Amino acid sequence: MNLSRILRSLLPSFIPLIAYVLVDTFLGERIGLYAGIGIGVIEFVVVLVRDRKPDPFVAADTLLLALAGAISLISNNDIWFKLKPAVIELVFSASFALLLVLPERYLKAYMERQLKGFEFPDSTLPAMRKSLGAMLAILAVHAGLTAWSAVALSTKAWGFISGVLLYILFGVFALAEFAYAKLHVRKARNAAGATRGEALLPIVDETGKVTGQAPERLCHSGSFAAVDAPPAPAHAGPGADNAVSANAPGRHLLHPAYRLLVVDDRGRLFLRRAGPAGPAGPAGPAAAGADEASPPGAAGASGGAVAHWDVALSRHIEAGEGLDAAIMRGIREGLGVTSMNLEAAKTRPQPSLRYRRDDETESELVFVFFLPFAGPFSLAGHEGAEGRFFAPEEIGEAARAGLLSPRFLDEYRMLAEASRAGQGRQA
């Protein structure tokens, strides 16, 4: 569950209550009620003007606020106004409880609708339901404390319990989940024999199903056979469900990786390279930055080796990390592009190809994605990393000059063949 989104949803309901407590302290209860109701109405109007449509939650909250405030003013008893946050939280609790009793597909659809651009694999749903149940318990307990403080405690005590205490409870919950996740990861790393700072990679079958996990050094050691079946066909049609396999000398622990090609609205591809100071060696996803150690490139003006141009991102997917989460993390860390940037541009990574890659040291199940996005970018990784957009004719020139990585060229040809095959089927 997205805890920050829930807290942001609840925050508007606390603003009128805070205004009420402050005004009540200095000017009295009745004026405080007028202030709380007035702030709530102003908040609704501001959201309406800003978004050009009413926010359902703010509208319902404002209506409930006005109703509770009116009853409090008529009866000359502020208890109804004070009970309002408890009612709001009970509504949230009821919606969470409904998601818990319904089939898991409804929870998945709700979360993907709330967090646009993210997809949740079925394997994450049990943990999600567990977190949802914990938050349901927190909201129910806090609603009870709020109702009790409204009846039995002072206005200041009620103000603290109904507002700040909720954020404290959720903060403790978030810290507990973080600590538990860290402990779980540490136990998994120790069980797998991973050294300090070493990535733990999932082991998968040809379909991408996780069958285990192993330290990165073992995945790259070239000494463990993962699949004994013969290589799959060399190429396949378009789409993420089409698996292809490169002809290769070795078949080792199969682990997932992704490659991201960024294209702008003019059809140009964004490529990057480590620069003259970049490392040389076999291509393979690394943990950060340019993400791949490029093979030796053409000699520069000074006679030194220049790294090849390659895709915008190429990384491993780490154990316990979903494909979409890994890609979004890589985009943020390697390209300096946040999910908010992508939402503003109304774009997201799109699956285009899947293939198996084997060499002397490792076996990868590679997922290739396209991202329609024109930047700007803030490259991280190797010192001196650079990147720019290449038009199709520039890619041809760079290929003839030996400036592109062999791996990128292979993928470029596979994508071109898949595109032609798709056009042939449509014809």
C-alpha cells in the first residue's frame, strides 16, 4: 500500500480541525467552529478552481464538515464537529476492509489505478494485503481514540489525538515495516552467501518465473548450469511475450535484466556511453550509472579507447524487486527522471522484446523496453558519462564507424526484424 498517498488523502480533513483548535484557544468555541467550517469551504473552492472539477474526497469531507458544524452550532455542542475525523477514518477503514474480503484482483486493480504507471505482480499481493490489514487496524484504533478524546478530553488534547497522533502511528508502522524488510533481506543474503555490498539476483526459468536467488558473483561465475534445454529460436516477433535466445557458448544461472531504449517524438534514440575514462570489457548490466561496461571502442583523438554508445539503461533486476519497480528505480537513479516527470509527460516504459542471452560467464533473460520521452536527463554512473539523441541515419553512421556496442546492434536488428514481421502480418 502507498502510505504517503493515504496520508495525503487524510491531510485536507485535518486543516479545518487545526484552524478550529487554534481559533478556539484564543477566541472561543463558537468562533472556532465558524473558522473551521469556513476553512473547509475555502479548501473545497480552491481545489475546484485548481483542478476544474470537484475532488470526491474533498467534496465529501467538506459536506460532512458543514453538516457536523451546523449540528454543533444549532445544539451549541461541539461534540459533533469533533467526531467528524473519526467518521472520515471509519469510511476509510470500511473501504480497506472491503478490499481485504474481495478477491485479490480487486486490490490489484485498485492499487494500479491509484499508482498510475505501476503494475503489481501477483506475488506482491499477499504482502500488500498484510500491510492493508495493519493500516486498517491503525485507522480503526485512531478513530476510537479520536471519538473518546472528543467526549472525555480537552479541545487541545483532542486536537493532538485527532491529527498529529495519526501521523505518529503511521510513522511507527512505516519504520517497523522498513526494519522488518531490512531484516528479511539480510537473512536472505546470509542464506545465499552474498558478501557485504554484493547484489542478490533472482534465478528464473525461461518464462521469467522466479525459482531461487544467488549472489551476483555466482551468477557471473560461469560454473552453474541453470537450464539443460536446447537454445530457443534466435528471433521472435514483437512484444514482451516473445522470447528469443542468442547463440551462445554457455548456459549458466539464468537471471533477469532489462534494457531501456528512450525515443523522442522525432523518432531519435537516446544513447549514452561512459566516455574515454569508462571501463572496457564484456557487456553486462551493472548496478548503477551507465550500467554496462562497454567493450573497447574506436580510438579517440588521443589514441585512447572510447566506450561504445549503448542504450539509455541496462541493469539487473535484484531479488525481491519487480520488473516495473526496477525500471522506475533505474530511470530515477541512472537518468535523473522521476515518476512525476513521466506522469507530466503522460508516458511510461513500454515492453517491446524479450530474449535470452548467454555468454562464457553468464545467462540473462533480458526484457527490452521503450520509453517515449524527450528529457531532460541527469546522467549518473561512470565519471564523464555522456548521452545524446541519435537520428536513424546517425545510428547507421555510428555503426559503420564502430562506435556502437555489439549488444545494442544485435537488439537494433532484432527490433527491426520484429517490426517488419509485424507489418507483414498486418498486410
